[in-house]
Amino acid sequence: MFERIPKGGLIALCAVTSLAGCGEPRQQGAVRSLQDDGDRALSVYVVNYPLQFFAQRIGGELVQVEFPAPADVDPAYWSPDPDLVSAYQGADLTLLNGASYAGWIERTTLPPSKLVNTSASFADRHIFVESAVTHSHGPEGDHSHGEFAFTTWLDPTLAAEQAEAILQAFIAAYPEGEDVFQEGFDALADDLQALDQRLAAVFAGMAGKPLLGSHPVYQYLARRYDLDLKSVHFEPGENPPENAWWDLQKILAQHPAAWMLWEGEPLPETSSTLGELGVRSVVFDPCGNAPEEGDFLSVMSENVSNLAEAFGN
């Protein structure tokens, strides 16, 4: 089910020309080694929390990882201020998610040799979004979900490929740390493999059954575990407008789902109205931003527990 990626299996350092279009960044050579800089930690900036978690697990004390997006925004649509852009420009490495994530990268000049597109190895497996609906929620304002689905890390096998890209970038930038980086990656890969197995087990009983997503963020999860999932645009902290309920009823007429995955706990009145339509709610947090408690793996473990309780397995 989950194949360990061999050491040195990817060339991870890429220059970004456009992340929102169909093309992917061209390959680029290794960045300057830190071998002449004494014991200074590798300075790494990232565009989302999963990349921060992977980088910290792989790099340990040899890296200093910064993820400056505020806790109350979706990092996919956040843009840094000029001071933070300067910080990104000064980093030894900037880890990108790829797949049209973090559109501000396209509008900013960052050193190409220091950019690592962590999903470049599976660009041919990015999921194209045929119809992107523009909507508004939170401080980010109006936005659409781009040409590609971007929550790649919800497929643990793809997350492992992203981690491999980080490993290779760290080794290229700091060769003396290779043993530490490899050890950190191996432990992380084991954890992602275990997560993949747990998710496969909990979703096994949903084979062939219709499922709903409250937001179009579960595409890679659905593909990995062969889920029959359709998405709407409901926000956990908002009661959907009347037209959204009408749209949902049209979907249910053709796709009679009994469960809806939510990024966060929905409002009680939303849950109540869904219940009247025969749909129950279960939280599956994509964890794009840093959690208030725990870490990426503990959030994913809680997601698995929520699913197991909901689906009775």
C-alpha cells in the first residue's frame, strides 16, 4: 500500500516560474552549502504548517523553520507583508507546496535557487479542478480554489514524497547533516506509512458509499482511499445561505450521502439542518495551519478517531 521512497530518489530544488498554471518549475541546481558557515542552523521558511512539521522532523536542531502565517487565516490565501517577504528572501531555503498553493509566490521575487517545490515529483498527479467557485470567508476575503487541488498532504503517500523533497534539499544545502536528516526522514516516513494504513482501514467500510465534503479540500484524500465524495462550500463558523441549502438538496437527490466531512466543528444550527436532511457531520481537519494543541500527526490521529467513531469501525 505504501512504498518507501529510496534514499536520493528525487531532485528537489526547483525554480518557480508559475505555480498556478499547468507548467511546473524547472529543475535547478543545489543551493550554497553551509559547510563553511560553522554551526549555523539552516534557515528555512515554509508556506504551510505540514511543510513546517515535515521540515522540523527531518532537520531537528540543524534547521530553524519559520512559518509566519497568522493562526486565524488560511495560509493558502494569505500574503506576507514586505518585511516578511524580505525574511523569505533571506532564508537559505523556502519550501513550497506547489499545485497552485500560496499564490503570492507568483507576485514576489524570491531567489530561484533557494525555492523547493515539494510536490514537483508528482506534478503529473496533481488533481485539476474543472470548476473553481469564487467565494468568501475569513480575513482572506474573496477567493477561488485555483486550477489545482492543493491539499496534497492529505494523501500520506504524497506527503512522504514531499518529505523526500525536503530531505534532498537539506542534504544539498548542508551535506554534513545528511545522517541526521536521513534519520529524521526515516522516522517521519514510518509515521506517514502508519497513518496511511489507519486511514485505509477506517475508510474501508465506505467503499461505494456516497460522502460529502463541506469544502473542496479533500480531493487527494478521496482519490487515495477511493471515496465517492462530492464537495459544497460550507464554512464551519457560518450558517449556509438558503441557496446553498437548495444546492445541497439537489446534490443529495443524486448523491444520497449520510456523512459530511468538515474542516472544523459546524454550528449547531447547521448540524441540525443537515440532520433533517439525513446527513451527519464528522470533523476531518486538513491541518494547513498550526493547531492550537498537538502537531500534524496528533491532528491526523484525531481525524482517524473521529472517522472510526462516525463509521462504526
